[in-house]
Amino acid sequence: MIDGLIAGHLVGLAETREGKNGTRFALAKVKATSGDGESLIVNVIAFATEASAALMALDDGDALALAGALTPKVWTDKQGNTRPALDMVATQVLTAYHAARKQQTLAEQGKDAR
């Protein structure tokens, strides 16, 4: 297992599904850019309640960062070219909304500490 941190943009909308045992999870696709400038798709699944809720609150194209377990994959496009991809089991999702809320909370705690 590889632990990773991915930053990118949501492709389409996340969706919620229910497993055979009744557990709910979210699925999403994220477009990230590799070090050489090539884009790759990260297929994301989130079982954690907070991570799932964060994915479901986003719109197509919204920026986000994800942390979790990564599995490298390869897929073949319609022209027969192989391309890299990643599967991620996300445990944490961070968006601009979360960052602003955290900064506000820290600022409020700083005021209380004075």
C-alpha cells in the first residue's frame, strides 16, 4: 500500500452508493497533474463519513486535495495508447471551504487565548 496526497480538480460529480452490507460510500474522479505536466485520472472511493460528505458537496471542476491509500494502474485509450491512472481509497478530503473554516477556527481560538 502506498500512502499518498493528491491535489487536483473534480471531474463530474461525486456519487454515493451503498454496498451489499449496507455501508455507504462515495465515488469520484479527480484530474491531477504529474511532475512532467501530464494529466492523470485518480479514481477515488471514500468510506469515511466526513470524506464522503466533502466529496458530495463539491461541483465539477472544484479544486481539492485527498489523502489516502494509492494503487497505480494502467488503462488503454481508444487509440490503443496506454496511460497511467491511480485508484485511491481517500481517508481525508480538503477543499478551499475546509481550509477557510479551519483558518477561522484557529483565528477564533487565538482571540480566546488572549
